[in-house]
Amino acid sequence: MAPEVWIPLLLSSLAFLLFFWTLQKILRRSPQNCRTWLFAQLASEAFEVAPPWIRDPRAQAQVRQSLLALAPHLEGEMLERLRRIFLHWGFQDELLKKLSSPQRAQAAFHLGSLKVEEAISALVPLLQDRDFSVRTQAALALAKIDQEESVTPLLQILPELLRHPDPQVLEIVYFLGERAQPTLLRSLRDPDAELRIRAVYLLGRIAKREDAPHLYPLLQDSHPRVRAHTCAALGLMSYPPAKEKIKGLRNDPDPRVQSKAQEAFLRLTPLENPVQAT
């Protein structure tokens, strides 16, 4: 390499490392809260302007170690800026391992909001995180990214997620759409009545109307709430033949089933004398 090429590169690299060395010296003399904020601010700016040809492993390791030590003390905008740095430099796996459970959940949320495909490799391991909130945020992020590499592992843990009455699980299913249907249909036969209710509720909102007959057996379920939710789901699916299946449940012993059956029956019954607009 010609001197006029490698000399500027060397000088830039040395200047970049000198910046961090000086920064750490200065910040050691500052109060803790100011030191944390200032270090994150300047470090993020330094990383964003750092020339991409800097590939010295020792330099990267030193900077990465300093930022990892800082991560647990950040929140909000500063944590998001640090996450972007690590994502850009390919350190996101290490960052997510270092963070606390709330921070991991927040990081997963931002990754999903940004639909960053490069984050899939970091998010998939979080599906097995010990904290349920982290697992749901990672699952939601993967559903939003909506690539085959993100959806396949998500579908594998969907049965376990469905067992938790968490609103975010419903949101995950909405993003998955028809891809979640096979799992939901299997859940209709689960011994857990609460899981059957959630499966019916979701199928009523994402399944095609032609799939309504899959819900018919649950109209005879031993649990009244399952029967009631099934009536409501069939009404939402707008499948006219279901009207005859629901008809008898208007006299069900449980008043909740009676009410939902009546609502669904009316929804599926065409108006014989529609009001004409004047």
C-alpha cells in the first residue's frame, strides 16, 4: 500500500483510540451520573463517525468492553443509541446478554419497531429467555420483522406463548395472521379450557370464514365460557351456515352462552326488510 494511503489511515486509527483513552481519563474524575451520560453521548458519536476500515481486534475489544460495562446504567434514548451502535458494529448479541431483563425487553421492542432484519440472530435466542416479558417482546419483534428466518422459530414456541393471558401474545398472533392458524386449531383440542378460549377468540379474528366448521365441536364444550366465546367467534367469521349450529344455544342453561348465541344468530341472519335510505 502506498504511503499516501496507509499513513492517513494509521493516523485516523490512532486518533480514534486516543479519543477513547482521553475520554475515559476525563470521565473518571466526573460524578457518576454525568460520567455515564457523557460517556454514552461521546462514545456513540465516536462510533458513528469512526471510519469503517478500523478492524483492529484489540481496539474493538477495548471499546466494546467499556460500552458493555456502561449498558446496564442506561435507559431511554441513551440505551437506544447504544443499541444502534452495537447493531451497526455487529455486537448486538453481546449487548443483549449484558442487559437486565427490563432492558432486554426494551431492546427487543425497539428492534421490532425498526424491523431490523440484521437483529434476527440476536432476537431468536431471547425466545428462550428466563423472563417471560423478554420472550414476548422478542417474539413480537420477530413477528414484526416478518421474514422466514424470524417467523419459523417463533411458530415453534407459539404453543407455549398462547398459554399466557398476555395482550402482547394476541398482538403476536395478529402479526402472524394465517400462519398461526395450525397452532390455534391444535389448541382447540387442548385440555386447558382457558387455552381453548384464547384459541377460539383468535381464530374468530384471523381465520377465513370457510374455516368456521373447525369451531363447531366447541359449541358442545363442557365449559360455558368456551361455548360463549365460540358463538361470538362464529358470529365474527360471518359464515352463514353456522347460524343453524348456534340456533339451539339461545336456550343454553348458561345466560352468557344465551346472550352470545343470540348476538351471533342475529349477526348471521340477513335482514328481511332492510331500511331503505331516504
